[in-house]
Amino acid sequence: MFSLHHGNLCSLYDIASGKSPTMFGFTQVSESPHKQFLPNGSLPAFDQDLATFLLARGPYAWLGYGWLGCGNAAGGCSSGMYQRPTELDLDYGEPTEQCRETGVGTGVFQREWTKASVEMDCNVGKYGAATIKIK
């Protein structure tokens, strides 16, 4: 995942063209040594990853795990290694606008969907503060 503190979240991807699908990956605990999950098995910034996806995605986009292999030392693919948060199954509708920053340099980004409102405040904490409200 990219750092939310470097650049404008809305212009990070060319969401206006819609010519190419975009892949968004979940934030990892660390790249080296490679760790995807927190010790309790949860994703370190799922709420922020989902909000970023909803803010910046174009008409063709995917959010999920990159290639991490199919298992670990404790078991194979059926070991429950990969979570599927219930928020991935919610219907957010369709975007009614492009992503926008609430003011010049505020670091707070918003986008309305037909069934949800999404906001990311990049000034809070390591990953930012995400708010997704279902309408």
C-alpha cells in the first residue's frame, strides 16, 4: 500500500479515465520479513484500505491480497490464513462523484456513493482515520 501522507489521495490513480483496472492490496504489517497480519490474525489497516479503495477506485478495480502463497507452516489453503471481512460483502452502491479533498491541503478526502459516504483523514495516526457510513 502507498503512504497516505505523500500526495493527493484523489489524484493518486487516474480514476477519471477508467481505461485500466486498478488493483488495491491490503496494507501489510511489514515487507521484510514478510508479514501480512497482526499477531491476532487481523489486517493492520483494513478500514483505511477499504476507504482508500472506495475513494480512489475507477469503474474497474479489485481489492484483496497479493500473492502470498497458499498456506503457511501451520497448514495449507484451508488453514484459515486469509480473512474475508464482512465489509467486503456490503453494497456501497455506485459513486455519485469523484474523490475530493475537503479543502486545499487539509488531508481529508471524501466521496459520496449512492448507498454510502466515505471519508479518510490522512492526518490521524500511522494509516489515517477512515469513516464509512452506510445510508
